[in-house]
Amino acid sequence: MSQDATSAGQPVGIAGIGAYVPERILTNAELSAMVDTSDEWITTRTGIRERHIARPDQAASDLGAIAATRALESAGVKAEDVDLIVVPTITPDMVFPSTACFIQKAIGAKKAACFDLEAACSGFIFALETGRRFIESGAMNTVLVVCTEKLSSIVDWQDRGTCVLFGDGAGAVVLRRNTAGGRGILSAILGSDGNLAHLLSLPGGGSRNPTSEETLRNRMHFLKMEGREVFKHAVNTMTAAARKAIEQSGLSLADIAWIIPHQANMRIVQAIADKLDLPIEKFYVNLERYGNMSAASIPVALDEAVRLGKIKKKDVVLMVAFGGGFTWAALVLEL
Ligand code: ACO
């Protein structure tokens, strides 16, 4: 797995990107027939209008394998050449084996080492930084990051405070030393605060509360969130992380062409724009069509923005995320 001599020393960047969202769209109007909510409440409080929902027979690895194949095609890389598959997800197919192993099998990436990474909504940036370090160390050439979430499988469809927020989808990138173009990953900030774990969690089914009749009766196998508290921390923490990542990159806010924030809530994005004193037009946002897809949100948005020609080669992009743990992350990248 030693690196070829021609690329050694080149910066690590995104060589290809792909995404997949399930076909079924669930609208706010349909949700209003399921719980006591309204299109007006959901759009004004969150900006979300619809989200995609996987079929019952689709697991997270099935969504991820499609996104992964598309990312490999866009990079012109064969599955057999992938050294490492990292899968950020909070909705793995099973507790074990890892969803990364199922994706490896589906795409035929025979020589890859595989593991899942748990950093909730910050998972994509945690995985980019992990992959970058494996490549920079010389241990790997090609890392495939596959963010895939079937959040519909852990959402409590009786809880109007959470079920309106989430959607299913997958986004993947191929990381390699970049021999053509941009300077790749320029800086990354990762952080966590386990003291606030209780504000956003799925309490049942793990070793703390193994599945039992009681955990099922208390609906502990569904995602729980203190929305207002999460909101407050998300705004402050993402703003601080974004500032630090820009500072560490040696660039200034003016050098950033696009910001791709975690796509949880339009009010959070607007609050970050206000705090950074940046026009909202600099933020690439598609949450109105997908809802919050946790780790998959940023790569799905990046894929869309690149395909639409909004984000171009050599653009400097800032990504910033926040999620359960709490975890947070920000990364500056020249495509
Ligand atoms: N429809 C109608 N009313 C609702 C709904 C709904 N879907 N949901 C809550 N309400 C009600 C509440 O019951 C409450 O009523 P009350 O005043 O009578 O008690 C009222 O609306 C206000 O509720 P809040 O929770 O205070 O509403 P808020 O303005 O904070 O919005 C929201 C809630 C959208 C969840 C917001 O807090 C939020 O976006 N939080 C952050 C979520 C986030 O960023 N998550 C990221 C990480 S996710 C991850 O890591 C997996």
C-alpha cells in the first residue's frame, strides 16, 4: 500500500463525489396527517418542505453502496483500488458487523480495510480528516468515505418534535493525493463534549439499556432530542469552529467561496451567517428538499452543488457541522 512516487507530497483532496437519495418523497402535508403539525409550522421553524424516505427493504448500506459507486465513477477509481472504507452513520444496518463491511461486499472493494465512524451529524468531516491522515502518513493511497443514513428507521413517528426534521440519504467521496488542481484539505477542527450527550441520543438497544419489553414500551429505541438546547449549542459551536478552521487554514473569510453547513434547520444557518457577518447567499443549503440526513447532509449538498456547477474546481469551501455527542467539526478545502 505504499504511495506511488509521483503523487507523494501532493495535498490530499476529493477526487470524486457521488450521492443517492431514495425515490419516495414525504411532504409536510403528509406529515400533518400523521402527527399534530402543519406545513406552516415546519417551514417557518425549520425551512424543511419535504424529505426522502427509504423503502423498508433498503438498509443504510444499500443507500451507501449506490453513492459509493457513483463517487468511484466520478473519480475514475476502481473499487479494487480502495484501501480503506470509512462509514460515518448513526443508522448502521446492524450493531455489527460494520456497515462499511456490507458496502465493501456490495461494491467489490476486496482489499479495503473497513470500519464505521460514530460522530453523528459531524461524521463526514471527522471521516475526511481521518482519511486525510491515513493518506498523509503514507499508509493508504485511496480512502472511500461513505456517509449513509436511514434516519426514518430511528425516528419516532409519533413525536412531532423530531419526526418532521429528518430524512434518508447517502453521500460519498473518494480521497486521494491530488495531482490535478486544488490544494485539497487545508485545515480541520474536530471537537466533542460528552457532558451534553443526554440532549440528543438514542438511549435503548445498546449495552446501557439492552432491548427489553420495558425499553420498547418506553420508546427508547427512537431518537430523543431537546431541540431548543441543541439549537443554542449548534449555533455558537459551529460559528466558533468555522472561525478556528479558517484561521488555521491561513485564509480569511473573504477567501471562502462557499460554506456548506450541516443541514438541520434554516434558522440555525441564518444565525451562523449573522454571527459571521456573511450574506446567506454564501451558504449552500438544500435542507428544504431533504431535511436533516445527519452525516449524509453535507456530502449530498456538496455533490448537488458540484453537479449544478455552483461549486467549481479551485473554489475554497468551508464545511461546518454539529451533532449528537455533542460533536462538532469544521474543515476548509480547496476543491
Ligand atoms: N408541529 C407543531 N408544533 C410543534 C412541533 C411540530 N412539528 N414540534 C414542536 N412543536 C411545539 C412544541 O410542542 C412547543 O409547544 P408549546 O410551546 O405549547 O410547548 C412549541 O412548538 C415550541 O417548541 P420548541 O421545541 O421550543 O420549538 P423550536 O422553535 O425550538 O423548534 C426545533 C424546534 C425545530 C426542533 C429546533 O429546536 C431545532 O431545530 N433544534 C436543533 C436541531 C438540530 O440542529 N439538530 C442537529 C443535530 S441532529 C443529530 O445529530 C442527529
